[in-house]
Amino acid sequence: MLMKIRFILLFTFVLMSLLSWGQIIIPKERGSHEETVLAKHYFGVKLNPTAQSKAVTYMVYTLFYDSTKKYQIITKSDFLRRFSGGAQSKVNADKKNFLNEYDIDPLVFDYMWKVRYPEYPFGKEQIPGWAAGTFTPSQHQMEMLKPFGINHPADMIYGDSLIQFLKAISNPEWVNRYKAK
């Protein structure tokens, strides 16, 4: 009888082991399928110096569906090529000329730094900026920048806010109000 019980237990154990192997999940080979990654791409700028001693940082900003973010720092010339549709970009896949579409003067990119600095921060020449603070805009000027998503001088401006920002700093009336703060 003891032998019979041992045989049944052993048989049950072996049978369960064999059946449980059917439950092993074998993953697909990496790269055998393509997942859809939901992300939105934007042109962005920061009124912060770059590692290359430039007063403004240009970037492609990617916001993924799970709220993770990616920043690709690019040069001003690369930014302008992509922004104007002269180069392929995830942000501008249709190669639209946003300068023409939104009536933006490309020279705005030459004086964008003036919003952040009272004087050009690099070089020997003293070129005046528009900022009233020592190294940053004054509190009143920061209030004027809030509609563009800037709550701190190092904040990024991107998407529709960037378009509105570029149009504002191209407007002499807005610039005069900003400089008066």
C-alpha cells in the first residue's frame, strides 16, 4: 500500500510538472515586432547659455505618452533649417516653413537673447539687452513672460507658446513695454 501511495504521488508530481511547462511564456525575439510609441515632438528654446558659449539653447523636445521627456539639443542653424522646412524633422515632418506660415522674421533668432540678459553675456563688445535684472529679467518682466510658460529664467518655451513668444519679441510695442518694466 505504501508503494502504491508513493507511485501515485510520484505520478501526480511528474504529471503536474509536465502540465506546468505548458504555462511557460516564451518571449518574442527582440525586434520581431514594432510597438507604437505615442509621443509629441516640439521645437523648443531655453534662454540659457549652451555648452558652446551661445546665449540661447535650441532643441527638439519630445513628450511621451507616459510623461517622460527627451531633449535633443541642436544648433541654431539646424533649428532654423528644421523650423523653416529646409531639413527633415520629427517636429516638422511635412517640411512646412513655419517662418512664413506664422509670419516670423528670422532675425528674431538673432536678438532672442535680449529677453534674458541686460547685456550680451559672451564676447568683448557690450551689446545691451532688454532684461532689467542683473543677470536675468526683473520680476515685472518675468510676469510678462509667464504667458509663454516661463516661470523661471531657465524654463523652456515650446510648441504654440514658442510661436507666440517669437511673435511678441518681434513686436516693437511688446518690446517697449518689456524694456520699461
